[in-house]
Amino acid sequence: MSKRSLWRDPLIWLSALFVFFLVGMSLLRPVFAWAFPTIQPPIYGGDSFLMLWLFHAGLVIVSSLAAAIVGVGAAIVATRKAGEEFRPLLEALATIGQTFPPAAVLAISVPAFGYGAVPTFMALFLYGILPVLKNSLAGIAGVPEAVRDAGTGMGLTPWQILRDIELPLAAPTILAGIRISVIVNIGTAAIGSTVGAITLGTPIIGGLVSDKISYVIQGAIVIGLFAILTDMLFERLDQRLRQFAARA
């Protein structure tokens, strides 16, 4: 990609805007002071937005990674002959977990794990499994049987067929589930601040409690940009995987 086309890439501009809001929110003090003259100070003065984002992103990454491992692993088991009978049960459990509101999961988790990041992790983990599991089941089950038979005819073991044929062909569909899981968790992680977790929801909750709408807007802007930027990165990765699958 040439330098000229690089600067036309919306991902570059969005990344720059996101970094600006993370480290330069204080530069917008005159703007927020003009828009909300009764709020003092007009800019959230707690932990820096960069620090809040690091904790927020850490929660999302760890919970989404755990959900991806469990979801893909369960789908692999359910698409083997020995585990086919467990597929309806896995789908039912994942669906039940998705029906619980995040606030309810947090309320149940707090007595068991206390306040902080752990109950938030549990809520994000449960919410993240369903899209990963459903897409992984669809992706692996959607691999043509003729392709598997060709692999068997070449002398590949079941493990080699899974590793070299099924997972590469199912990768775009699996990634789509992980993408949904991560994006949803970016927004859901904000409510973790209601139980003491440090996230980008902290200024939002603080603004709601103290009736300072500027704090709510600042937190929402950063979370929104974070979600959009992450979605664009997943889109680029999806394009690469589809190109690889087309060549396979």
C-alpha cells in the first residue's frame, strides 16, 4: 500500500481519533465547558481514559479468549461422532446463558466472587460463548463431506482432517462468531463499573450518579470508537481468511 492510499485508509484516521480521545481528552476542556457550563470540572477527573481503556480492554480480551476457547472446543467435540448427542445440550446451555441480563449475572456473581473484575469477567464470558459456539458449529458442520472424504482418501488422520481441512475452511464463519462476541463484550464490559470493576464505564456510571452528562458522553465516545475500531480490524482479518480459504 502506497503512502497516499495509506492516509486515505479510514482505519488510520479512526485509530488517530481514538488515540486522541484516550490521551488528549483534557484538550477538549473548553468545548465541554462551553457545552455544559454548569458542570465543574467539565472533563472526567478520575483515572485517565488510557488507564481505564487498558483495564477495559484487558477484561474484554481475557473473557473473549476464554469464550472462544470454550466455544470452539465445544463445537469440535459436538461435531465428532462421539459427541453428536451433546450438540442440542450445548446449544441449549449456551442459549440459557445468553438469556440472563448482564446485570443479573453480576448480581449473582458478586456474593460468590466479591466486587471487582471477577464478576464482570463471568458476565462477559457467559455472554461471549453463544455466538462463538453457534458459528463454530455451523462452520465445521458446513464443510462439504466430499472434502473430508478426500482427506481420508489421502491417508489423513481425523486430527489432520480437523486441523488441515475443517478448521481452515470454517475459519471465516468461526471468526464471525468471535467478532460478534468481542464487540458485544466491549459494550457490556462498561456495566462492570457498577460492581467495582475499572472500565470505560466508570465515567459513565459516575456521570449518571452525579448528574454530570459530560462524563457520560466522554465515556460513551471512547467505548464507541473502541468498538468501531475493533470491528474494522476484524473485518480486515476476515478478508484475509476468506482469501486464504478461497485458495485452499
